[in-house]
Amino acid sequence: MSAAQTPALPSVPLAPVVCPLCQHDQPIPLFSGPDRLQGVPGLFRICRCGNCGLLYQHPRPTPDALDMIYPAEYPPHQADAYQTTQQSIHPDMLKMAQFVGQQHPHARTLLDVGCGSGAFLRVVQQTYPNWQVVGTDPGAGAVAAARQHGLTVHHGMLEQLDLPRQQWDVVTLWHVLEHLSDPVGTLDYIRTQLLAPQGVLFLAVPMADSWDARLFGRDWVGWDLPRHFVIFTHASLQAMTAQSGFQPCAEEQFFTDYFATESLRWRLAATAMPYALRRISIAATYTRPFRLLIQPYIRLAHAYQRTTVLTGAFQRQ
Ligand SMILES: [Zn+2]
């Protein structure tokens, strides 16, 4: 892109960080990339910790840059998120609610941390009408959108909110842990301050040891730079949850072709082929024949539990 075409937006301020899991300072750079979802200006870098192997963004956006990396049009914060145009991202939200109910049949209270505009909370309300459901989100726009739906949602960072202590049967972190600056601290806080004695933590994260990630490399949507500060593998997720006093009790992957297809679109968009051909190729990924074509891969990855997103339930150790 020429200087004349470059938007006159400031780059996101970045600061070096130590490994969010082991606190060592031995980052090994893997690759750098732009924000391909929201177009936030800048180049962002994924490193591997030379001590524990965690993949994390280094340097990463400073705390006062959050408004820049979560612009007002960030899809999960929209009032109609996952209901209209974003339906394809989470066709499995009902399955997630059912998974929670199956793993904790006696639950009556649920706290959804990073609830966005409250799409999951609404599904839970419909599925379990006698549950008390509450959300939290640091995004003012997301909270306003959730409240439009009549939901009880607290605005702010989790640790700074005055929530009932040790009373939550279920705490959910759907696609949240990878966004946090101190994921170990937040998991600790959930275990010691929020969960009821028999409470269960649920989380969903993109996995860098998924087949999608290996197939698409830096074009994999799971990186979502610069919003993902940490990217997990099965090993690093196990290490982080164990360090925070949790043990896994169930793991699930829901069947969706969204992440593989979207990664392919990113790959096609980044190729050097002529513009028209690129447009046609990307348009083809929205057709039914294409969806049928990739079904064998999706089914195989699902059968081996190696699709992009892992959904897990965790109890105290
Ligand atoms: Zn480390």
C-alpha cells in the first residue's frame, strides 16, 4: 500500500510483556501480522515462550489501547450479534448451553464473563428459565446492547466488580481467556472469589494445535491479532488451568465449518492472484457445493477433536 493510500490512523501503542504463564522473559518470535478482522493499524507479533512454550503476543497493546483494538463495530459487541449476520459464527450456542446443563445439572446461577451483547445469556435464559444469569463485560457498547435485551450485565473488569462471592454454580469464559492480560490471575480470582464450592468453570478457546491452525498457518483466524494476547495448545491450556487450581472434567468440540472456511478466505485474500480471481475464489467459499466439498475434512477434524475451538469444563483440583 502506498503512503498516499495509508489511512491516517495512529498505530496501536505496544509494550513488552513477560510470558503470561511462567513469567519468564524468553520470547522467541514466530511471525508478525496485521489485524485482519477489524483493520486496526499496526503490525503485531506472536512469540513462543522459550521456557514453557506458551504462545503469546509480544509486545502487545497497552491497557489504554483497548478502545482502539475493540472498535465500536467489533461484531460480538453489536446488539444483534449472532442473531443475523453473525449467525454462522456460533450456530452452536444452544449446544454450549446444553453442555453446561449436562455437566452441572444442579446449577441455578451462571455468570458469563466477557458476555458481549449477551447472546449466550439469552440462550441460557430460554433453555433454563429458572436460572439466575448475569454477565460482565469491559466494553460499554456491549453492556448497553446486552441491557437492551433486559439482561443484568455489569460493566467493567471482572476483578473490579462487586459481585456476590463464592455463589456462582457456573462461570463461563467463552472466547475470553485468550483476550486477557493476566489470564492466570483471572482464573485464580474465579476459583477463589466467585465459584461456589461445587461450581464449574466453562471455557472455549481457539487451539493452535488444531488441524485448522496447522493447515492455515498465519492465515488461521484463531490468531485474531491484536485482540488475542495468548493462544493455547492442549498442553498450555492444561498447564495454565492446573496452575490456577483447576482440573478438566469434560471436553467437547462442536461441529462447525466456520473457522476452517474463514481461515481459507483469509488465505485467499492474502494470495498474489489477480484481484478478480481472488474475489471469485472467496465468493465460491460461500456456496453450497464448496461447503459440501470441505465436509470430509471438517468431519475428520471433528472426529479427532482437532477443530479450531475447544470447549472445556473444569472443576477445582
Ligand atoms: Zn512461559
